Amino acid sequence: MSKTILITGGAGFIGSHLVRLMVNKYPDYKVVNLDKLTYAGNLANLTDVKNNANYEFVKGDIVDTDFINDLFKQYQFDAVIHLAAESHVDRSIESPMDFIMTNIVGTANLLNAAKFNWNNNFDGKLFYHVSTDEVYGSLGETGMFLETTSYDPRSPYSSSKASSDHLVRAYFHTYGLPVVISNCSNNYGSHQFPEKLIPLFINNIKNNKPLPVYGKGENIRDWLWVNDHARAIDLIFHKAKLGETYNIGGHNEWTNIDLIKVLCKVMDKKLGRENGESEKLITYVTDRAGHDMRYAIDATKLKDELGWEPSLQFEEGIEKTIDWYLANEEWMNNITSGDYQKYYDSQYSNR
Ligand code: NAD
Ligand code: DAU
């Protein structure tokens, strides 16, 4: 194997797409997927690669210092791509400490383990930290986030991600640890846990359940197809200059309500419903506390330096996404019924 790579959070939404890409595209890399299998981690996301010779899954918690140090000793990783995180803003409002532990303490543990085990011999090593555009705060009607935009996180989730970004940069400047960071906008696609807007609403439309729109539905997000995020990570991992940050985004801004209306329209067609039927499910509910108004990414640096651009138009991407959730009813039912969580609890009860 030419490289052994640790991918954290590989059983989650974006992580599973990245693991699949790396395992298939680089048969000479060994990919070790470390995941705690929280409610958001699901090995059913990776059934197609689970038996590949260059893939291994390890269940574990990045907050557990001894476990992480032992793992680094055992595998002698050449590189880390760190995605493991608590990722849902609403949950961060309910339970901020989970976010502080995993996103901040967990990242610090990984940085320490890399620094210690690489023993100041950083040749050919890389610590790649995957982060979010939410660290930059909330935009008004104009402007876009650049890599140089000051941090202004406003939720426990985005603050914990911002803290982890700062720690990663501190290890670069203080210890010379070879790092790179990317900050991406909202992802959509297959295998996303149905607490996030798009899979939640697809599932609710299908089951004729209310669509809870926060506030007036006027908040704006910049949506990127998850496979294009994975492509960007691959490129940055192989080509980026050490210490650099890259913004990744779709140039694809939608108000929530317009996006939801597209979902309703496409679903009406797919489910053979009359046009306008699913829109009747829209229900305006109390706004999210501290709800960021608008995110928009300027990804010019990534385009100019590394030649990355999104490969898919939103209309095509959203249709593919809806088709996937409709075709994978069992995946969705296992999550919503809690069966998969029970399975993992019993499967790993003696760890
Ligand atoms: P996700 O919630 O779907 O997956 C997170 C994964 O991390 C899960 O598999 C979970 O089991 C694992 N995990 C959580 N805590 C852990 C711990 N303590 N130890 C080990 N594993 C743990 O998240 P996602 O949407 O795939 O996001 C992945 C990364 O990308 C996160 O760092 C997130 O901040 C970032 N990001 C997400 C988006 C997005 O739109 N979803 C956009 C930009 C950046
Ligand atoms: O911008 C990147 C971020 O995108 C990532 O860092 C996060 O991990 C990811 O969860 C996502 O955060 P958001 O808060 O933007 O995503 P979410 O899907 O939770 O919400 C999208 C928008 O839809 C947001 O404005 C809130 C709104 N919303 C969400 C839900 C779940 C609703 O109106 N109703 C809902 O039920």
C-alpha cells in the first residue's frame, strides 16, 4: 500500500461518499474509516465497499485520547482526513456539550496524536480538516464568504467548528504540522440523515407529513452536490499547498421556501400527484434560535488554483437525489424505525 489514510466520520453522509471515492479510485491506498457510529453514522452507507481489500472499518470515539493514540501507533497513518463531527445545528442548540466534546476536544486529540506519532518528521504527511462555511457567520443580501472573511460563528455547532479550525491552524503555525482546511457550503445528495432539510422533507412529502418551515422560509443556503464536495476533497488532499484554506461551494443559492417548492413539484410528478398537492403540506413553524440568514461561498480560489468546479447543475442533482431516496425505502425505514441503531448497539455491545 502506498499510503495509509485515516478518514474520520466515514460512516456519515459526506464521509461515506469520500470513503467510496478514495477506496475505488486509489486501490493502492489503505483507507481506515474511524467512526463512533453515533445516530448519524450508518455502515449501510458503505455496503458496496465493505469487502474491498484496501478498506477497513474501526469503531471508536475521537474524544478517547488513549484509543486514538493506540490507533495511530497501530496503523502508522500517512495522512488524516477529518470529517467526524456532530453536524446538526438544531441538536447543537439542545445539547451544545456534545459538540464541544467531539468537534473541539476530538479534533485536538487527533492533532496531538498526529504530532506525537509523526514525531516531527512531517515529510509526506498531511492532516486535512473538513469544515463548514458556517464559521464565517451570516451574510446580508449581498457579498460572499472568501477564505479571508473574518470568523463570526453564531451557533454552538458553528462555534465548535470554528474552534477546531483555529486549533488546526495553530498546530500548523506553532508546530509545523502539515495541515490543510476546506470550508464547504450545504451539501445535498444520497445517504444524508433525515434530520437535515432535504432528506427530511423528501421523506415527509412521500408520507404526507407536514413540512416544518422555520420562520418565513426566507433564509438562503448555497447547495452543493455531495459527490462534488468529495471530488474537491480528493483534489485538495492531493494538490493543495500546506497551511492553505479553500472554500468549496455550489454557486447555487436558494431561499428555503423556493427550494422546498421545487422538492414538492418534482415529488408531485414522481409520485403521480396533482401539481400543487405536496405544497399543501408546508407548515410555517417557530424559527430556529439565532437562525443565520444567508450563506454564499466564493470558490474562485479553488477554481483558479486547482481547477475545481461543480460537475452537476442543481436541477439534475436534486432529481437524482429524490430518485435515490425513493428507490432506497429500506435504508430510510431502517433509520426512521431505529432498527439500525438497535443493531449496532447489540453488534458492538462489548466495546
Ligand atoms: P454526519 O453527521 O452525517 O456524519 C458525522 C459522522 O461522524 C457520523 O458517521 C458519526 O457517527 C461520526 N462521529 C460523530 N462523533 C464522533 C466521534 N466522537 N468519534 C468518531 N466519529 C464520530 O455529518 P456530515 O454532514 O457528513 O458532515 C461531515 C463533516 O463535514 C463535518 O465535519 C461537518 O462539519 C462538515 N460539513 C458538512 C456539511 C453539510 O452540508 N452536511 C457542509 C460543510 C461541512
Ligand atoms: O452550511 C453548511 C452546513 O449546512 C453544515 O456545516 C451543517 O453540518 C449542515 O447541517 C448544514 O446546516 P444548515 O443548518 O444550513 O442545514 P439544515 O438542513 O439543518 O437546514 C437548512 C435550512 O433549512 C436552514 O435555513 C434551516 C431550514 N430548516 C431546516 C430543517 C431541518 C427548516 O426550515 N425546517 C427544518 O425542518
